[in-house]
Amino acid sequence: MLSELKKRQILKVNSNKGNELTSAEIDLINDLYEELTHKEIADKRNLSPATVDSYISKMIHKVHVKNSIGLIKYGLEHRLIRERWQN
């Protein structure tokens, strides 16, 4: 069985579109799933809120969803969401 880190390193998301999410992008999806605000994510990741907004916007386009809720759904559908007890 592959470790979680190894899975993320080789994970190819939505392979028929050729989109790959980085481990940092997967972490952002998990932060959204945990209901963190963009400011809370920025503080947690030592980024500016504008940078978080930019990353999320790019991810929305990358995986062809409409909004942050779509990213969360995408994360759930592709088993990218880590349950709290697994952290």
C-alpha cells in the first residue's frame, strides 16, 4: 500500500484532461473542506489572502469547476480529502 505522501506525489487527477494537482493544491482543497476562510488559509500557509484567492481561482479553472464548493466536491470525488482522524 502506498503512503499518503507517495500517493500525492504520483497522483494524476482527471487524467483524461491531463490536469495534475500539486500536493500544495490538494492541501488547499482540504483547508476549504475544513471550512477555513481564505484569510485563515493564508495565515496557516504564510501567504497573503490575495495569493490564496489567486491559487483557488487557478485551481477552479484547472479542474473545470465553478467555485470553491466545486473544488470540495472534486476533492471528495477524487478521494483527495483527508479525514480529520488521518491528519
